[in-house]
Amino acid sequence: METFNWDDILDDIADQRAVLLLGHNFLPGAQEQLHAALLEKLGDKLQHFYSRDGLFLFRDSDAKTTAQQLAARFFRNNAPDDAMLKKIAEMPFRLMISANPDKFLPDAFAKYKLRLQFDYFSSNNKEEEHNVGRPTEENPLLYNLCGSVEDQESLILDYDDLFKMLKTLLADLKIPNEIRLPLMKTTTYIFVGFHFERWYTQLFLRYLNMNDNQFSNNSRNYVLNTTFRDTDMERFFLQQFNILRYIGADWTFFEELHRRFEEKYPVKLRRLIDQLSPTAAAVAQLVAKGEDESAISMLNIFKGQLPADDQEQLVMTEAAYNQYLADKKTVPC
């Protein structure tokens, strides 16, 4: 079994030179479960399921429209283990790319009071354009490569959807600079839950190589966590992309990565807020009722107990609020 230097990987994560990529097995068994749900609803209108590629063949456009609705509902309602989402949220990746259309990670970040930008790829016109800025450690970005449950026409369900996505992706169209530029500076890709035998996964790797302005990844450090059923395919794949590999269970690997990172860079882990303190809850209620001045006053009472960064943020927020009140008085009715 080939090994790699853990310190190199951990350092790249800490230095914002690592990207996390989540494949279809991020939601274990999801495609098989979706197949069963579609088959139950569509019957013979679902003509085939290509298990190797995780794609479907529908009898007509009406069947596909129904499948899009069912798939969007399915990916909204089948959340992975919360402990898994929590560990991902704690790791300071500035960019995460998912091959799934769900929004479980944004929900987890919101639950733990963390900032997260979100956008998704669609070969069609989007239902809603997301304005995203340059991803940072403090304001990371999740990009769904295979659409979003909020826009059912963006989902990748059959080969037509896949071909449209690959045509647009490999032409480097509709990919925001906020995605491409961090990829160009990335030296470690961490893949979790990908099927590397699938040919479109390999085309996606080719796209990553394109961001290095050459068709080789000699400057790239791919950290995989997968096993190949075909040894010849494995040998070709690893040689073609010069890949380091780690054989083991997907989430066992990520838990090991998380543990090692916590040991080496404990202050780099994101601070999660599981639940609000009574004071914070009271402040949140005041803000919800529009009583901003009272909320700021309550925060000032406990200002001395806040971390230095939070104290500075409070001063800036209060100054901005006072300026807003002053400007409001000068605006004619």
C-alpha cells in the first residue's frame, strides 16, 4: 500500500491550499435508494438504471419531469449522519465541491452559526443566481457540481444531463472565477466518496488538470480514499494522474484526517455553536423583533467577556448602527 506524508496534507489544509471534494458516496446508498423510489413511482416509464454510472433512462420528457421532482424531494429528505456534517464544518476548507445536489452542508453550517456561501452548476438557466465572493477560511464556499435541489432542472439524472454538464464544464463556461481561481492555487485535493472507475469522474480530474495550465498534475497532490474492483483500471488510473492513494473506508479516513488536524492545528478548527446561551438567545429575540438598540445594549453589558475579535466586531456594528440612525434623521420624509 502506498503512503503519503500526513504533515504535507495537514499543512495544505491549514494554509488554505486544499480543496474537499464530496462524491456520490458522501450519501451512502443514495443512488440505489433513489432508483427504488423512482421505480416505485414511474414503473415502466423508468426504462433503465445504469448502476455503473448512476444514471437513468426515461421513456419520455414527462417521466423525466416527474423524476426531477421526486429526486429533488428525495435529496431534501435523506440527510447523512450529523456527526459527519459536523466534522466537515469544523475543518477550515475554504472551498468544497460536491457531486450531489443536496444542501445538507449549508443547513449544518447554519445550525452551528457558521458562514457559508453556496452556488451550483447548471447547464440551463438557473432558478436563482447566487452572488458569491472569493471564498476564505472565514467565509467558505460550497459548490454543487451536479445541480441543486432548489432547481430541479439542474439535477444530473440521465446521459443528456451529463453530456450538457461536461460540454459546459470542459469548455470552462459558467464556472465562476470564485471556483476556478482557488483551484489554480490548490495543491491538495481530498476526494471522499467518489467512484473513480466512472469515466466522467476521470474527465472531472482532467478539468482539474486544466486549471494547472497543463495536462499533468505533477504539482498536484491527490489524496484518494477508494478501492478499485479492477486492478488494471486502478494501475492505469494512478499512473495517468500520478495519484497518491489511501486504501480504507471513506469516513474512517476523514475521521483520521480530522483527528490529526485537530492535534496539529487545534486553533484552526472552526468554533461551532451548538446552541445559544440564554444571553445570546435573548439578543437574537430582540433582533428578530426589530429592537436592535436594545440588543446592542445587552451585548455591551457582557462586552468584557467576549473575545477580542468579537469585541471589535461589536464596536464596528454599533458604529454602523449609529451612523444608520443619523442618516435616517437627515433623509426628508
